[in-house]
Amino acid sequence: MALLGPRQVGKTTLALELAKARPSVYLDLESEADLAKLAEPELYLRQHEDKLVILDEVHRTPQLFRSLRGLIDAGRRRGGGKGRFLVLGSASMDLLRQSSESLAGRIRYLELAPLDAGEVGRDRLDVLWVRGGFPESLLAASDGESLRWRRDFIRTYLERDVPQLGPRIPAETLRRLWTMLAHQQGGLLNAAALARALAVDGKTVAGYLDLLVDLLLVRRLPPWHGNVRKRLVKSPKVYVRDSGLVHGLLSVGDREALLAHPVAGASWEGMVIESLIAAAPTGSEAYFFRTAAGAEIDLLLEFPGRRRPWAIEIKRGLAPKIERGFHLATDTVRPERRVVVYGGDERFPLAEGLEAMALGELCAELSAA
């Protein structure tokens, strides 16, 4: 199994918890001492056939995948079970390609994202919104300490991690793009405008954006295209996936500053979307819907085995008001269910077949679906 996600999301903590459950060996591939043990990887790893071998930061030594393939196949021939290796590393295009080529049929991928609303509970929802879901940021002693951690994370990711995970890209250029996306959180992708602002061509911007998406830092939410007789928007929406990183890129340090900032509504929307996608059943697909005339649904969730999606509108206030465009959009899509996620705690009907729900309650329903 491979767990792939942004750095410092709690991978090491997870590995240590798994290590308590069965005999295990933990190797940090950033450590020179642990790397030295793998000078002859097959020889060393054969000595631990009866243990769970945890290989952390594996993206630094992708050549290990060939050795793992031989060891896994040899173990299968002897009747060995599954789950012998736990591979942890930051997602990268090269890592995904090499692991899929070397370990096809022998590996399962699990994206380990930051914490979401379904995991932290209602009491910490505002803290999650302001600080984001990275554990070190969420659990910091103060908002100031949390912001400093996120700024350091952004700098480290741009200056150290990205050059190791993908093509050589100027860190300042990528920071500017990332910051522009934070300013336009939840907006339609306009690659031409971004290219002009960065003084690069459209293909270069597309490549930079692909990298941020592959590294699980940015989400491109595609438009829904059903068999409807409407002119539909074709550009995806773009979100910086962690709300804390949005605020870190924009130097928004606490809740009061956030409430006064123009990004507040879009930032809340992005956090809700990430939480609902995380809670949805495996294999679900997420979209938004918008017609050229302005009818819109913030989030459409399509579930495996179901013909009609759920339509979800997102409002931050305590008294959600639904625009006519949402009703027109749902008349076109004809979803199985219509829900408004809002900032309160109670559950109540807004219209026939439309109800308002708290984010945590809807996350719980999706997890049980």
C-alpha cells in the first residue's frame, strides 16, 4: 500500500500507530543511517519477511520499487500474505508513474489529505477553517504560531520539495501562481489571464497548474455535463485545497481578519467542498454546474451505482437564502437530493425537497452512505 499526500499531514504518526499493531521496521529515507541499511535492499528486507516494513519519504529513492516488486513476488510464491510494505511519500508525477509501472497489481493507493470537517467535529470547525487541516497548523498554540508554520511550510515546499518532486520551476514564479489562485479561490480557470500576469505562455501555466494538482495542493473541480439542452460553462473551477494555505498565502492570520477579507466566502466554500468529497463513498465523482445564463449548483456528487447526483449549495451564514439560479439548475439536473450546507447547527426544510444541514451532519451521512 502507498499513502501519498502533502508532507507533514501526519504520515509518520499513522505509521507509528500501525507499527504498534504488529511487529514492524520503520525506515526514514531522509536519514543517512536508514539509507545505509538499504545499500543492498533485497538482502536487508529479506531479513524482515515476518514484519511490516514502513518506508517513509520513499519519493527520495524511487529505485526501490524494482526491489520491492521482486520481494513481493517471491513472498507470494511462498504463500505470503498482503500488506507487507507500507510506503509513505509525497505525491509526485514521477513517483506515481514509477510505482504504477514497477508495482502494477501489487500496490494500492490511499490519499492522505489534511484533516477535514468530518474528522475535527463542530467545536473546532472555525479553527479548521482559519488554520486548515495540517495537524501542526490546526493544533498550534496560537493563531500567530499557526500562521508561521504555514508560511514555513509554503516556503519549504516551494524551495525544497517541488524541485525534488517535479520539473525545475522557479520557486517565486510558482508562489505567485499559487497566491493568484488563492486570491481567485473558487473562480473559473482563466489560463490566459494567469499566463499574462506571470509573463509566460499558456502551456507553461498549464504545466505549473498540473504540478500543483498532482501534488494535491490545488483542486480542479470539473463542470458537470449531462444530456441537457443548455449552454453550459466548460471551464473548471480552481481551489487551493487547504483553507489554511489559502490564508497563509494571503497573510490572513486570524478569524477577525478573515471575516473582513474578500476571500472569506470562497474560502469557506472550498473547505466545505474538500470535507464533503473526503466523506463521500469511494468512487464518487465531484462536479459543479453552471449554465451560460447563470443557473448554478456549487457541488454535484455522483455516487457509484446511482443514476442521479446530490445537489449541494454552500452558504456560510446562519440564515441561508437560496437564489433562483439554484432552483433553475436543479430543475435541469433533477438530482436525487437537494441540500444546503450552512454555518448553523440545526436541520430544517427550506422548500419542498430542499433542506438546510450543518456541515458535520452531512459529512456523517455521506460517510455512512
